[in-house]
Amino acid sequence: MSTECLFCRIVEGTLPATVVHETETVLAFRDIDPKAPTHVLVIPKEHHADAAALASADPALAGEVLAVAGEVAKLDAVDASGYRLVFNTGADGQQTVFHAHCHVLGGRGMTWPPG
Ligand code: 5GP
Ligand code: ZN
């Protein structure tokens, strides 16, 4: 675990975050700059640079991240209306934090294709 990584610092508890759900291996917390009424980030507690690296290193953990994303949608009551899961990856994908994270976006209609 690298203390240089923002999300590792949230896992360690040295950077505050509004946690909405937690398991032994996965943490879910509200995005600091929400793009929708529901905007939660679901991360593996273990550091992996992006979704592909996570899925390659530990497919079960990647599955746990997706399962928690579904739980978060239920907690925020957006499961019935629908929501979007996003893994931004690399420069063109607009990834800014290089610790794998799943955005859970909901509470409003989404557009397609995304910008
Ligand atoms: P990315 O652009 O890498 O897909 O998403 C990174 C997300 O992390 C952005 O939506 C950004 O608002 C969020 N973020 C950046 N720094 C912090 C922080 O310190 N705390 C929280 N809760 N979210 C953050
Ligand atoms: Zn990290």
C-alpha cells in the first residue's frame, strides 16, 4: 500500500472520506466533487492501478467491487430507477487517480454517448 496514493490514504484513514459501505476488502465513499445526486467511488482496499490491473491480479476482488457497487445503488435507492458504473482508465479515459475505482452514478438521467 502506497501512502502517495490518495485512495490508499482514505483506506488507511489518514485522509477523511464519507464512507457509505465497507467490507473486509472493499470501501465505498462519496466522491468529493459529485457529478450526479449519487456519486460514490467503490475501491478495493488493496492498491491496483486500474480496473484491468485489478481484474488481472485478482478477479474475485474485482467481482467484490462490482457487488458492492450494486449494494451502494440499493443504499442510495437508485437501483430501481437505474444508474451507471464507470471505470475511467488511462489518459483518454480521463483517469486522474491511479487506484482502481468504480464510479456509481445515479439519481438523474444519464446521456449516451458520454462526453
Ligand atoms: P477518475 O477521474 O480517476 O476516474 O476519478 C477520480 C475521482 O476521485 C474524481 O471523481 C474526483 O472527484 C475524486 N476525488 C479526487 N480526490 C478525492 C478525495 O480526496 N476524496 C474523494 N472522496 N474523492 C476524490
Ligand atoms: Zn492506492
